[in-house]
Amino acid sequence: MKRTQSKNAGISAKQAESLIRRADPLAPSAAAPDLSPRATRELSVLYDGSGSATAVVAPPRRRRVGLIAVAACGAAVVVAAAAVFAVNATTGDSDGGLVADEPVYGAAQELEGAADLIVRAELGKGAERTVDDVTSIQAPAKVLATAKGTAPGPQVTVSYTPPDAGGPESAALTPGKEYVFLLERQDDGRFTLVNSTQGAYGVGGGRAVAGESNAVMLSPGVLKALRLTG
């Protein structure tokens, strides 16, 4: 009786060798001229010595989720570190303290252009005001002359942060003294300095005197309007 091979029966070693030889993408080695080393290894795994090949199921590949997550976290840490460095570079000084994070102008045209109102005024005694843990002084200033904009009346309310408030953007102003104020108008009617170092020039001897940290002199037109010299 003729013996037939079941469809589910294992293939013979000879058949497996033939199939691997035809499908093998690698060049044969010197030790096995017909099969490459890879094919020889695979054949030895498939062939169990009984004349037929056994089915070998490869273990499932482990996804490299952990490595991907670690890489993503690492990238996030690098970005966060870069952001912290950028913030420290603009708001920290060499002693680790805070410095003012505000615009600084390099020329009179830029500085005067940033102001809504430029006046010569005598600063009065102000009162403290605290909003969101930030303390400022609200002081009346008697207008003596105007170089830009329109004052709301014979005096304006100037808002500034005093040095003892602990903030980085502070201005040391003295009640009773004259100043040239370069001011920005706020929605509530107050005026604030365009910045803490360039928003106020002391007046003495008929001159506008810039602070130690301010190298910008006011323009001749503004000085003339305020009846001052540079």
C-alpha cells in the first residue's frame, strides 16, 4: 500500500535543506559550500534528528518601550535644563540674585519713543500699595514742564517699586526732588517708569542727570522743552 504524507506532517531534513538553500540570502561559507553559516544553524535547529523538521516558534520580540520612554524623558530633561539656563541667563546675576527683567534702551530716540509722557516734575510723598505680594509706591508728581504727551492735570501719579520692597525692578526716588520722568500710561490712570534705570533723570543745576546705570543722554529737543541742558 502506498504511503501518503499528511499535509500536517513535518517536512524532511532534505526538503528543509533545499528550501533554506533556495531562500538563503547570504553567501555560503568555506566550511559549508552549499549553505551559509546562518542557514546551517537554522537547519540544525529545525532538524531534530528524526528525519523530519520540527516547527520552532520564535519568541515574541520585546518592544523597546522602556528605552523609548527613557530617551523621551532624557530629551525632556535636556529641554527643561536649557529653559532653566536661558531664564537664569537673563534674570540671575553672578551672586545668584535677581536682576531686572525689563527693556533697556541704547539710544535717546528709542528711550523717548517708549514713553507716553515725558515731564519735568517735583515728586511728592507717596503711599505704599501691595498687589499680588508686590509693593509699589504711588506718589503724586507736580508737573513743571512737558516734552511729550499730555499730562492729565497739574500733577500725575507716578507708580514705582522702592528698593526696600525686595524686587529686582526698583527705583530709588526721593520725595521733594525734581526729576525728568519718562512714563507709560496704565489703564487705571497711573503712570509707571519705562524702566527702573532709565525712567527717571535727576534734575540739578538746570541739568538732567542720568543715573549710574544709565548711559543714555536725553535728546536736545526734549531738554529744550523741559528748560534743561544735558
